[in-house]
Amino acid sequence: MRYASTDPELMALVRRFVTPGRRYMRLGGSSLRLSGPERDLFMGELVQAAGEITSTELGILFEGGWRERRTASWLVAVAGRTEFRSRIGELLLASGGPYQGSFCIALATFGTSADADLLCKYLDRYLPEADLRWDQTAVFSTLLHLDAVLGTERAAPYLAAGGLWQRWTATTPNTVGDPQEYRQVVDQLCTFASECAELFARTEPRN
């Protein structure tokens, strides 16, 4: 991992893409509370950043901490840079703590069976770990979202009696008992990302 405090190259990218307007804090659920001109302005700035950043620079951000990775994931989602699918999948599976939700939104925005595969790999790895209470709910809810989009039932085995989701919720004080509740948030975030992607498609081409 690279740290902006000791890495001038990463710090320069953080100042350009992560911290302006506290962007990293406004991505995710906070974006859903924006409306009117404030929402339009934020979308415009996000789209502009997605068009300006290069693949090399995105790769560097993915080597940083959660703030850098959250921002990079959203910029990838907005620009439809599916070449980062494998990298996002690696980071998601490596986990190491919370803040994986932005990876989920990027994969959900790509919206293919390959993205569902990566979510399932995470669930197969971390649902059996009752003592690791990280982003299982976000990942599982994103899988439910992709099932709805793709017309698949990848989440069904986890929900079955004795399935991994059932066993995990039975042994952890999970605050979201019904994953469908969080799926609604995923749906809304994906709608926001899609609106940004549509705006991006009408603007300058990617680098």
C-alpha cells in the first residue's frame, strides 16, 4: 500500500482527484442526499474528473488507502473502465477491513456475470468468518441487485435454509437483517452512477 503522507506522486493525485470539495466523503450514500443545482454540480465535477484521470493514475490511486480506492472505484464506474474489473476483484477479495462498498458499486455498474462471480468469491470467503463483520451485507445486496439486472438467481443458494447467508446472520449481530433493504440503497447508488456515466458518454473521450 502507498501512503499519501510519504508518497509525493500519490499526494499529487489525492489533491487533484480525492480531496477537492471533500469528494471522497460525498461518494456513496452522501450523494443520495444531494438535489438540485448541488447535485448537478457534483455530478459535473465527478464526470470531469473521470475524463481527466488516466489509467496509470487510477492504478496509483488503487494502491492507496480507502479514500483513494473509494474515489478511484467511482471514477472507474463513471467512465466504464471495465479493464479495472480484475483489480477491483483482487482488492475486494483481499479485503482487510471495511469500506468495500465502492468496489461493489463499480462491479454493479459494469453489470455482467463476471462481476457477479467476483461478488460470490467474496461471499464464499467471508461469510463463513463469523468474527469478520465487514461488508458482507453490501456485497450480498449488490449480488441481489445484479440478479435483478441479469435475471439470474446467484443469491438463492446463500439464502436457502442452512446457506452461508443464513448461517452468517445467525451468528453475527448484523444490523441489516433483510438484505433487500440495503439492496434498495445499492439500486439508488447504481442509478446515480449510471446518470453520471450517461453524462460522461456525452462529454470528452477518456484518456
